[in-house]
Amino acid sequence: MSKGVKAAVIGGVFAVMVGGAGYGAYNVVSALNGGGATGAASPKSGPPSSAEVEETTTKFFAAWEKGQAAQAAAFTNNDAAAESVLTSYGEKAYITGVKITPGKAKGATVPFTVSAKVSYDGKSKALSYKSELTVVRGLTTGRALVDWEPTVIHPQLKKGDTLVTGEAASPPIEAVDREGTVLTKEKYPSLGPILDTLRERYGDKAGGSPGIELAIRHADESADTTLLTLAKGRPGKLETTLSASVQAAAETAVKKYAESSVVALKPSTGEVLAVANHRGDAFNAAFEGRVAPGSTMKIITAAMLIDNGVTSMNGPAPCPPSAMWQSQTFKNLKGLEPNETASATLADGFLRSCNTAFIKLVDEDPLTDASLTREAEERFGLGRGDWKTGITSFDGSVPASAGPDRAANAIGQGGVQMNPLNMASVTATAITGEFRQPYLVSPELDDRQLATAEGLRAGTAAQLKQMMRLTATAPQGTAVRAMSGLSGDIGAKTGSAEVDGNATSDSWFTGFRNDVAAAAMSQQGGHGSDAAGPIVADVLRASG
């Protein structure tokens, strides 16, 4: 859509700021008109009565239906912000013929249905949607007022957003998977925000032409959200690296666990096969999340220990009940049997996910506070801010840390931040020895330069892959339960990350099956095999 509308957005944000200074903007007007005369009775208090709720909503709806933005806004507790949005409703969104049908009130909350018409440049189409409002008591006047939120006007509006109608900002796209199957947000809900972003970024390059739409223009400058198409544009075909079958499995898998995300990719190429989120918001945590990855980080820590000659897969790595690091005590997960004998190896500590085995080794020569950071950046391509996946993504962070955080980082706590995309890439690098930056759209489409990294020595990669195999197949391996029944060459690493204030840890799991790597997290999902493990296993099972 015409980018000239952005001025209206900025103006709307300013109006929100002014109106948000208090609930008294309407009351100032009332006072000037004699409504606040000295000696008047004290303002009413307590919840609005049912009669007040009905009266306020009736007057608010009537003014809204007539396109009287200022009058309708005066029945809210933030008239400046409300007037800005209501004005754009008619003047920028070209919505007319508004008819509002209230439903049965539930206390002070009133659901309602809006029926209207959107007309622009000779094109017209009916519009219908549902929303709700709540009536509250004005803080200074005691009047019954609509509690202003942009969602009153449309349930998808957020602060600073505006409704606009006009030529679409980008032509529509027909996104297809690697086999040519059409990908739609209706069939693959997790792809909704991603497809919007792909359209915004590549619509002009895919060969389509824009249509006319009613859309939400977001204050954060993210891709417009189309609400109604008045005239279809000609979609351009956009090829992605996704696999429709793996994506379908990912969508189904994450729905079983709250606040869950998963990514699958091909280690041999870096092509992303699936990305799915099941969250209470539209955030693409699979690509953009920034949370502690727990013991899945031990893949990188093990690589650091091997590359620096501290130990090897079959080298010593005692697993005591606890380990002290610069005044902080670290312990293992409850129920983990310690092993301080000569048979305690790095592989044993890895497959059983022994925290203390790793912490006891992070101060060995020649390791420094920056060794884990260098390993992550130079070998695994993480934490440099240079991944260009085709959509917005975060490529991890492994800060050089002194004090207790140096040890905490080694087990995926402290200052380390990752997401499933990062950990799927870590697994891909670990099992191939090559870092191949993940991507969703071919770099040839827009001449993006993909990130590069040194990768791993062949010997290091071979040891990491074998330790992941043991974690998924050996009797004491923490990933055995989740990976049970999967055929082919398989391996995995579990993780559980403690988060301040949460009684239950975040569940993490990353694994591979032949030429597919996948990683998942489920916030407050418990141990790695509790939630994230089954998600990854389902995705790997669908990879054929």
C-alpha cells in the first residue's frame, strides 16, 4: 500500500502518547463547557451498572456508525488515541456503511459484530468481523467510559497500528515448497507471519502485480496484515526450501505442547525444511527466539574441549555430584548417578548429560574466558549477526564471560542465547563438519551473501556425531526414549534450561536422522525428552 500512509501512523502514535497521559482529556472539555463546575457532586465510584454499560455502548456505537470520530472517542477513557484510529477508519481505510450489532453483555464486557463496506478506486466489498469492548469507570469524572484499546475497533489492531486501504505494498506471492506444492497460511498456520514477510521482501522479485487491499499497517514496520482483498493482484511464484510433508508434521507436533517451536533442515545444504510455532502470540520463536538452550549447548562445549586438546570422546571427564566454580556450586539433574571413576569419559558425560563433567574441564589449559565464544563463532558460525536466511532471524549469542557465567555458559545457561534454528544448525555442523548457513529462500533470488565459518576438523565432527548417536541409542542415553523407533542413522542431545522465576525448566532437544537435523524447544516443558524430544522425533519420522 501507499507508503504515504505512514505519516498517519506516526501521527497516531503521537496521539496515543498524548492521550495516554491520563484519562481526563474528555473531562477537560466537559469542564470548559460547564460540566465540571465547582461544588458539583462527587464522581461516582465502583463498577458501572448494567444500565450505564448499555447507555455508554449505545452512544459509542451510534457515533462510530455515523463516522463521527471525535464524538465516539469522547465516550472512551483515551479520546485522543481513539479519535486517531476512528478517523483513519473512515479516511484511510475507506470503511463506510458501518452497522454494529451488540451481543449480550457479560458484566461490563460487550461483544459485538461489525458489518460494513470497503470502497476504493471503484472497487467495493463487504466487511464483517467480531470484537468486544469493556466499560469502566472514569478515574476523574466517574463517568462510564469505553476502556480504550485499539482492539475495540478491530481485534487484530495493536497500539500505533492503523487500518489502510489502497494498492498493496507488495504484490501477492504463491509460495511453493521444494516440490512445487503451494504453501498457504490456512493449511500451515505457523507459516502465516512468515508468508507475510516473504511477500513483503520478495513480492517485487517474484514477478507478480499488486492488488487493492484493506490491511493493518503495523507501527513496528513489520509486514502488513491483509484483512480484505478488494481486487486481486497477480501472484508471483516464490520457491522456498520448505518441504510440505515435513512442515505438516512440524505443525502437528508443536500443537501438542504449549509455547513450542521447531526447525528442521538439511545438513548437507543448510536448506530449511520446516519451521513451526505453537504460541500465544505470533512471534517466530523458532527463528528469532533468544533463550538459554540448556545442555544442547554441550555439543559446542564438547567441540571446544576436543579442539583444544583438553580431552576427547574417550578421554577422562569425571562426573562428581557437584562442582564448584569461582564460589558458585553447580549440580546435576536430580537422579543422575555420579561417576568419578577412571571409566568416566566425555562420551559418558555427554550421553548422560552430566553438568559437572563439563564444568570440571572448562578451566583446563589452554582454555580462556573467550574459548567457547571462539568455538561458536569460528567453527559453528554463531553469534556474529551475519545470517541471511531470507526472513528475520537471530544467529545466537555466546558471550565471552568471566566468573561463574563461564561455567554456566558451558552447560547452556549464563549468558548463552539460542533458538531452534541455531541448534538445528549446530547439529548439522557437528555431524558434517561443515557450517552451511541455514536459509529459507535461495540467495540467488536477491544476491544475498550467506555467512561462512571454518567448520570442524574431521576428527572432532566424527566424535561429536558418535556421541550424539550414543545419546540416542545407548541404554543410559537421555534421548533414547524420544528417539525410540526411528530407523536409519540417528543421534541426539537433550537439554533443560532453568529460567529465573519459572518452577519448570524449558525443554530442549536436537537430533538428526540421516540428512535431516531438527531442534525444538518448549518453554516450561520440563526435561528435554518430555516435550521437545517428541516434537523432534515426529519431525524426523516424517522426513522419510
